[in-house]
Amino acid sequence: MARNVLVLVEEHYDETEYNVFNEFFPKNGIEVEYGSYLWGNESLTFEGNDKTSKVKVTTCVSKVNLAEYAGLILIGGYAMDRLRYETKTGENNKAPAVELLRKAVKMMDNNEIAIGTICHSLWLFCADKTLLQGREVTCAHNILCDVENAGGKIMIKDNETVELHQQGLLITGKHPGCVDVFVEKFKDVINTL
């Protein structure tokens, strides 16, 4: 199985997560690749929330072969909100990142790929409630209503969303403060594939 992880990214990504992904995964023999929708360009450069880092992306989500990856991570911040952008109403969201996530969820359900989300990144799942319906997750409190409206089952302990939750090959984290335990769990899960 591939030892690669594809991280979806866009403008306003969480830089804490970005920095940890770039350090932790390569140290553990896992290649990190960043992908996004490139709008017909060969590459795009995105800047993080804190404006202390930029990432140049050359992998377009509309051309990704998910079989080349052991894992897909949706980075936190506002990136996933941007990637679910769709101009048409009254039909299923056809944003390229949402289409890729649909494929990834099918593969995840067939034990072929792990998917990880942190903080706000479940927003991409919320673009199609069939992706989240009945799944146990955790997330930032800011998006509780979005996740509930999309059918997600939010894991709560002591009146707060739990820090980290795993259901099958879906690993969800509450916020960037748990990124260290998130990457450890994600590594352990993809090592089982």
C-alpha cells in the first residue's frame, strides 16, 4: 500500500496543522502531497490564516487517483469552505473537491483509504449530507450546527466535543491543539492498510 497522504488545501488553511504535517509525516516515512482545485491553472499558491506560510500546489483534485494514497486529510481553517464552492443550486454539489471526497468516502467504507479532518474541515463533508449521515465525528464548536444538519453524530463528553474520535477509517479532531495526537492516530491507522 502507498505510504502517501494527500492533504486538501486552499486559502486560509490552518498553519499549525500544516507545519505539523510537514514535519511529522516525513519523519515517519510518509510522503505528504498537497492538492486543491486549480481552476485550470498549472499551479496555485495559497496562504495560511496567520500569513506566515504559503504552499504551492500543483496537484488538482479533479485529476487525483486516490488509489495512490493511503490517506486523505482535509486541513482545518477555512480552506474546506472554499473548496466546497458551487454556483448551481437545486442539485448535488459538484465542486471538484466534493466529488473527490465522494470517491474517498466510498473507498474508506471499503477499507481502502483513511480520511482525517480537524476543526472546521468537516465543512467539506457538509456539502453532501450523504457523506456524513450517521457518522460519529468531532469538530470545532463553531460548526456543530453544520455537522448536525448534515447528519453527523457529534461525540460529546462533559458538554464539549471530544478532542479526537475514530470511527473505522475516519479520524476527526476537534481543533489544531490536538494535531499531535491526530497525526499519531492517522499514522497508526494508515499503517494498518
